[in-house]
Amino acid sequence: MNRHDQKIADALTTEDLWKLMLGRVPPIVSEYFRGGADAETTMRANVRAFQQSQTTAYGAQKFPNLDMSTTVVGQRLDVPWFISPVGSLRSLYPKADAVASRVAGEYGTVMALSTLSGTSLEEVSAASKGTCWFQLYLCGGRETALRGIARSKKAGFKGLILTMDTGVSGMRAMHARMKPMEAVAPFKGLGLMEMIELALRKISLAPQMLPRLPWLIRHFRDGGLIQFVNVIDDKGEPMPYTDIGTQLAASAVTWDDLKWIKEAWGNEHPLIVKGIHCAYDARKAEEMGATGVVWSNHGGRQQDRVPPSLHMVAKEMPLVGDTRLDFMMDGGIRNGTDILIALSYGLKAVGIGRVTAGGVGAGGHAGLTRAFEILSSDLDRAMRLVGVQNVEEIRSRGSEIRRESLLAGDSHLPPFEF
Ligand SMILES: Cc1cc2nc3c(=O)[nH]c(=O)nc-3n(C[C@H](O)[C@H](O)[C@H](O)COP(=O)(O)O)c2cc1C
């Protein structure tokens, strides 16, 4: 085992893996995964909301077997978390989407693949022993989206997630200031002075690249700058990476779009709407044919100052009223107790975004497997210590296992890591 592999094996928390990822991946790349919108208040609040939540612990109990399985939108997951769609994952590690899919399958759970991914739908589906969902953005317009839907069905994807909180892209200032698109711009077509300027710009990245040569070598062996191979235009060409900004800006989804999306997707497998913030939108999603919704503020990357996901779940979910929807959430999940707390509000499953990026970015299959092992042992421990045997029990006992914090201030809380 080399030194880096040993560090992965020694990681005890997802924060440990996140730090390994930051050490392995150059900041101009990793910042895309770290950042949140505007002042990043919602991004941090997602994590704070969990840190501020408390549980009780019913003692003197012993469970020979715990059951972490759950059923969501009619599909069984062996663990109550799934991989939330994370775009550009492949810039962290070769074929990272397929790597993530493999790990999810090994844990009997779902990999949700972003439209903005660099690994083909077919490869991602083939890598998993389990179920994959395809997350749809309308980049490239309706015909392109229809091609993506048809292709995902053919490739064996068993769920379609429509993300509806990206009417425009959030403003992630720190990454924007790094000017990542300049760093990957081609020399072709430039005049001499512009070429020199661009060359200097690229050379200025050397101090962050040189200490991270293993990442750089793997990145170029993997084909270098990713292409969005699941967004195929009418000429059969994939969307270039550098078009991401303009394409996203032109891809806002409306409730009307849900009609043709649902029609194209069909009824065989579930339609899930992600980016739900309020009871009104959850009800509307159900009316339009969704069977599941994900309470999510996009990891604090879209509208800053919206409430943390956990608070949306606590406040808005009960207002949905009579419904057949299955509820999920993502945003701020960093450990097993977070998962337990989220489920105690009645959710069927939770999604992990940055924990996936941290794991796969720390070291591909080994890194993400370690992240899953950590979540699994955390949740196992938390369930035994709180005194619950299965997910259904966590969901139904709800407020009986949560406790309100009577502490003033937050100086007792751990620092925000990611
Ligand atoms: C780098 C990054 C890229 C993301 N890309 C997508 C995407 O392509 N589609 C999408 O629906 N959500 C995307 N999300 C949002 C995640 O699906 C998820 O909502 C969020 O990461 C959850 O918060 P967490 O990172 O605290 O777990 C992305 C999140 C991150 C951090």
C-alpha cells in the first residue's frame, strides 16, 4: 500500500477524505466542488443545521441485526443514502462517474448521474450492479434532452431526476475569480500577444499543479478536459466543456416542460423532481406526475440565503398534506448521525453530493468506498446508540428520538470544514 492509499485507509471521517481530495486535486479544479453561491451562507447553514440538531439515546438495548435498507419510489436501497448528481466529477478522477456508480452498486444503492457529466450513460450504467438514475438539465434544448432521455432508458437507467432550481446558474465568486475557463482556453486563433498572455496564465498555474502531478498525469491519461458526452447535439457532437455557462443559462425548466418530459420518460420508472424548497412546489411536482421529490438547495450553490435543506424538510414537508410522494433530501450530510436525523423527519433516503466528490477525489474507488464505509459504520453506531433497529423505525419514531438544543450560541460546534 502506498502512502496515499494508507491515508485513505486511515481516514475516519468524511472531512478527512475531503482534506485528502484538496491535497490531491489542484485548487482551480477542487474549488468548483467546494464553492457555494454568493456569501455561502446557505452552504454553511446546510451543515450547521445538522450540527445544531440533537438526538436522545435510549440505553440498555442490544440489536443483533440492524437493517439500513429502505424503499424509495418503489426501489429498494440497501443503505438509506444515494449519490446525488454532481457535474464534472470526472475532472477529479478518471471516469469518476463510472467509479461512483460501481461503488454505489456495491453498496446496493443508487448513482444519480448528472447531465453535465464526462462519462457516458452507458459506461456508468454498466459499472453498477445496482440502479442508476439520470438527472436531466435541458442543456442544448428539447431535442437534445429527448435524445438524452431515450439514451438513458436504453442504457438501463431506472429513474429520471428533473432538477428545477437552476433557472440561472448561481454565482460562485471564488471559482469565478480563478477564471477556470481561461486556464483551459485553446491557443488556436489567437494573435501573438494574446498567445503570450494565455501562455503566462497557464504557466502561473504551475505552483498548484507541480505538487499534484499524480492528479495531472491521470487527468491527461484520461483524455484531459472533459466533454459533456451525454449532451449530444443534432450533429452527434458532445457539448464542449467551455459551453457550460451559456448552455445552462439557456436551459431553464418550467412546469410546462414537465409534461413532455414525463411523456418521453413514460410510466415504467419513477420521475423525481429535485430542488424543491416549498410545499407548493412539492404538490405541483406530484400533480405533474412525479412520485418522489428531493428537498434540496443544490448544496447552497444556487440561491444563497434560502434555508438549509434540513429546515425546509422540518418546516415545509408537513405542509404538503395528503400526498403519495416519497420524500428525499440532500445538502449538508456529512456523517451517519446526519443521515439518522434527516430520516427522523420521515424521509425515505438522503443524497450525498460533496461527500461523493471528496471520496472519489481523494482516491477513486478506494476513496469513495472509504466514504461509504465511514457513513455505514457511523450510521450503524448511531442507530445502536440511539436505540433504533431499522429505517422505518427512525422515520416513524421521529420527534421521539430528536431533542431540541437548549444551548445558547454555537461555540461548542465543530468548525465548518466543507
Ligand atoms: C460540484 C457540484 C456539482 C453539482 N452538479 C449538479 C448537477 O449537475 N445536477 C444537479 O441536480 N445537482 C448538482 N449538484 C447538487 C447536488 O446534487 C446536491 O444537491 C448537493 O451537492 C447536496 O449538498 P452536499 O454537497 O452538501 O451534499 C452539484 C453539487 C456540487 C457540489
